[in-house]
Amino acid sequence: MTYTPPAEQSVTLSLNAEAYVNLGTDIGIDFTNRSAFTIEGWFKFNGLCPDSTLFEKPGQFSFKTRGQKVSASFVGQPMPLETGDTLNTETDFHVAVTYDGQTLSLYVNGLLRVQSSFSFTPPPANQNPAVIGRDLQAYCHYVRLWSVARQQDEIYANEWTYLTSGTGLQAAYAFYEYPAKDVSPNDRSLTLMNGARSEATAPCLLYAGTAYCQPLQDTDVNPGGGGTDDYTILAWIRLQDLGTQQAILCNGDLNQQSGIVLYVDTDGTVVGRRGSTSGASVTSGSTKLQSNLWYSIGYTYAYDSGSGSGTQTLYVNGVSAGSGTAGAIAALAQGDVILGAADDSATANQLMNMNGYMQFLSVWNTALAQADIQQWMYHDPTTETSCLANYNFSTPPLAQDLVDGNPMALVRGADLVVLRTIPVSDGATEQDVLHRRAPPRPQKRFSNARMVGMPEPTEPYRPAEVPNADNTRAWVEHFARQLPNSLPHGEHQRLRREFQTAVDDAIANPEPAFQVLHEFDGDDHVLVLVTRDGHEEIFRAARDEIDDCTVWKVRLIVTVLIGVYTVFGPIIRAGPVTNWLGERINTVGFWPQVSAIFNAGVTPNSFLQMMRLLYEFGWITTVGKLMLAQLSWWDVAVIGLRVASLLVPGAAALQVAYFLAKVVYSVASVVTVWNERPAGC
């Protein structure tokens, strides 16, 4: 059984040099008699050559790129129709050409760029096969052929959608499927030629040579450090070769009586080890890994105080691969976790270096059961209370612990890459199919910019939940459970009372500190920020380029971002930052960049930059929850609590109350916008 990692982003068609797709002659559209048609495709360009073929029926019609321009022409047409410079190698593009029997039109990202009506003699029939590609450096998600001239609103509404039917749909060549195929009812043939191939993409961390990864400021992540503490390690890895011992995670020193190491042995078996080389408790799994395949690896330890011993169990792809008895080990004062290697004081170096890839690794303070391990193979554990760390390597350019936002140090050449591989074969398992992700849909673009890191909502929107006595009480109890046990006697109850007071005050006075209003100015949409100090325009876009629903989404995102800024703004505006929370944020480099962004003014571009920053520092988890059909007061409260309690140590726990009260205070403005969403949006 072959598995794909959780963040396998997509399967796409890779085209380069002379590679192309042969579609044969049966394509369902006719270029010889002025019949209507539409040709559209979704591409990501790796290079922009002077003359590259997107689609062509040789001797009749061609649809091409010429540098940054898109071009289309019939054979015998007086002059090719051509856009201005619109393409780049940074983002995905949807391109389309339509012909209604008189007018040829070109569209880029759903917007009409140029059109022309002209007289010409239709080209003669021939038996040349139609092709996709040639001299084209690009990845292609799909190409669709229609025997009708699609209208702009139809193109715009469906450019990032995977259609399989519709009036006039003659072919829908789905390169996001493996193997590639026509998913229209006509099921037309295609053949990949001259090196054209399907590729699966998986963003991950590459270890090679002596490279390894070091979590920063995560000394509280200390699996096995208590000597008898329960723990679980879950990881997604792919080794390039076997024959050497390769560490997945090490906590401690190979030559001390404390610490643990999870590694793959020379024969491909997975091994869990507690303690030093002399007298260590070692358990080896029975399953042998193969090189160049993805595996989900699990390692648990459960201590039984009655017997004075425990059991360590190994899992491969969610199935137990072996277990063994293991006793207590010496305690480790604080975590010293490294990934992809193991510390060895005898040589003052890192040994057991991994040669391969890692996408996720999570550390838990409990021994998960097999059913739980199978669940968390493909689900995000970041907000689970027992998950201490969730090291994420699937969102370049930053590797980080999603639980507390701490970045990761990539040492000696460890590098974030996008691994491209041949997809799972025809015998793909149901598990593979369930968890392979379609390509992420690019956002509609506005103000000549594109939102980064925010996927389109994939579920229906829900109205916000109103705070009440029951859920506020539950929230306070949730807060109390997050406080560290090391606080002095009586401090728990005092902080609990402080927090209850802060929540009660915020809920009793929920007036928005700001509002983002949607207005119209002639032919433009305008968003206006209104605060107690006045108002200012923060966003403007032409009404014919953006619909009400998209403006509402922009408005919601802007409101959430201002809410985040409201929460943390006082810390920065207070002058010298001396409190722990402010210092913590500055340590990870967040606020200096925020200040630089907003110093240039509150503009659409500044908010887009802010979104990128939130994404790169892991704070997009909060914003993403709000956007992905999860906006309820309870969601905001629990997520805010999780962020705050992990950012702030016990000594500064009073700041948690202030932080969370401000979160709740800001939510009033978000709820206002949420409940004003357009019908059908």
C-alpha cells in the first residue's frame, strides 16, 4: 500500500522543451467553418519563451504565449490577436480564447483583455492532431474545449473550478488526475509525448549530508525528559536511500542515560530507543521501509506505575509494527530536540544524519492509541491540548512549530523544497485518493495584487455564535486548565478571577473599536475604515472587475486583520517594549515587519503584506479558522486562548487576560461584517 503525505498539493502536467500532449483529431470543435468555440486552461509558467504553444490544431488555429503576452490566430487571419504584457512566472494564470463566429476574444484570469472582429477565409480541413504544449515551460492543471463561445461571467466564475459537464463542453483534459484523462462525458483520448509527464508536488524539508533541523525556544518540548512520562512522536518522512542509521528525532545525548531517539536502522526497520548506548531500551519494528516512498511513522511510550515499567510501540502508516518493554530513564531537565540527526557528546557532533525528506513531525505528552494515530496521520493536531509541538515544513519560506509559532533553524544545508515525483500508479489505494489534494485555487485578484496564503472557503458560511453565560464559563475553565502547574499556591485562582473579570468587561462593552464600511463611488467599490478618530479610504476597485461577494470577503479579511492589529497594537504603541509578550513577539521578528508595513500607510497592499506575514509566522491559523466557515465566538475564544497561553509563560500570565479580552472586544466588528454578507455569498 502506497501513501501520500498530508500536504501533497496537487498532481499536474509538467511540460518542457519539446514535450507535448497529443489529443488526436477527435476534439469536438471545428476551426474550418466559423463555428463558435472556447479554449481555456490553467497554467503555472516556469519560463516565458518568445513563442510557446498552449493549444494548436496545426494548419488551422493556434493559441500561444509570446513572452508575457497571450496570442491567438487562425491560419489566414490578417494579424494575430495579442494581449499586452500580462503573464509572469510568479503566479498561476487562467487563459482563455473564445470565438463566436465573428469576434475573437482573449481573457486572462477571467477578465477580457482584447478582442477583434475580422474577415478571413477559414482554413481547410486536415488530419493533423491537436496538441497541448511545445516549447512551453509550464505546469498545466487542465485544458477545456467548448463548442460554444463562453461569456465573460461564465469564464470568470469557473476559471479555478474543475468542471466535468456543461452546455457545449467537448473535452475537459484533467491533468490534476493520475493518469491524466478527459473527465467530460465524451472521454476523449490523449497521449503524453516527448517527456510530458504527470508530477505530484509535496512541499517538505530536505536533509542531505550533515544537515539537520533545530527547533528554537522549544525547551518545554521534552519527550522522555521526565524519565517515566508518556509521549508520542508522529512524522511523515521519505528516505532517499537506506544502509545507514538515520535519525528522525532525538531528544538529548546519545551518550547520556537520559533522552530518546527515533531512527531508521540500516535495514529499513524503525527503531525507538530510550537511554544511552550502554543499557538502552531498544525496540525495533518489523516493517522494513523502502527508499523513495512516503511513510507515516509513529512512536509511543506508555508508563505503568504499577509494574514500574512501560511499553514503547512503533507504527508504520498507522499500523503497529512492533512493541517492547522499556523502563524508566534518567530525567532530562529541559528539551533538547533536533530533527534529522542525533546529538553525540563523544564526538561533539551530530550523527545518524537523515538523507531524505520530512513534511510534518508532531510531539505529544500522551501515548496515542492506534486509532488516534490513524486519525492524526491526515489531520492537523495544532489545537489539541496534548500536542506540544507540530513542526511544519509544508509552507515555505518558513519552517516553524505551528503550536507556538516558533521558527525552526535549518542547519548545514537543510532546505525547504517542493518535491516533484511521479504520482501513485493506477493501483492507487482508496487512502491515497481520499487525501490527495487538488491544486489550490488562486484568489480573485484585485488592485493588481493577489492574496497569499488564504484559500477560498470550501464550506458554507455560518452565522456567528453570540457569547452567553455557558460558553464564557467554559472558556474561563479552559483558560484555567492552560495555566502551568508550577505557579505558586493560590495563583491559579487569582489569575482565574482576573481573567473572568476581563471577559465579563469585554462582553458587557462590545462596541466595535472600528468599522469597515462598504460604499460605492461612481463605478468603484470603496472600503472605508471608520474609527473614533475619523475615517479613511483603505480599498478601491472597479465594479466591473470585482463582484459584491468578493468585496465582502476582502472586507472581512481586512476587518480581521485590523482586529489582530487592535489586539497587539497597544504593546507596540506603548514605546519601549519591556513586557515579556512584546519581547517574545519581537524575538521572532514579527512586529518590526508589521511596523514597517503599516508605516507606509493603510493600503490594500499593506494588508496583503500583512496577510503574508501572518501566514509565514503561523498566525494565519487564527485568520484561516475565521475564513474557512468556522466563525463562531467560541472558535475565536479557544484559538485566541491557545495562541496566548503558549506565547506567554506563567510569570507573565496576567497579560493573557488582557490579550484575550482584547480579542473578544475586536470580534464585535468581525461579527458585524459577517452578518452583512451578500445573499448567496
